[in-house]
Amino acid sequence: VLSVIRKNGEIFGKNVKQVIEDSGVPCTFSGGPWMPYITFDPDPNHVYRKLREEFYRQLIRRKIFLQPYHHGYICYRHTEEDLDNAVNMIGESLKECRKLM
């Protein structure tokens, strides 16, 4: 079970990092492979707060719930399709955040 979770989490993390890099939104992925977490890089004008709120709002609209103030978890039940969908929705949500920059 743990080897499957690790493998899925590593793939998920790699894909999320790529989506973040492609988006140009100043945020960071951490906690992989077990407990993914996306944080928004602090800035003097506190734009990161607006980005964080918008990002998690957009995710919820896309039926994805990640904790905004706590690590999430990769579970054995998560299929490759589940995780790919989450990555795609993270990408779409970051595109919406880009509009605030």
C-alpha cells in the first residue's frame, strides 16, 4: 500500500510542480509525496493572500478540495485519473489566479 501511495504521490508532485512553473503564479509545492501542500509566496503588497483565496475558491468550484492551511493527503484509493484530474484543476485554478497579478 505504501509503495503505491509513494509512487502516485511522486507523480502527482512532479506534475503539480510543472503546472505551477508553467503558470507563473508565485507559489510553492511541498509535502510530497505523502502530504501535498501549495503555499503562495509572501510579497510586500500581500497579493499572495488574494491569490491563495482565489486559488482555493477556484478549486472548490472544480470539485477539488485541498486544505488551504494544512497539508492534504495522497490515499491508496486515489486513482491515476483522480490525481490527473486534480492536477488539471490546479492548473485551471492557477490560470484564474494569474488574472489577479
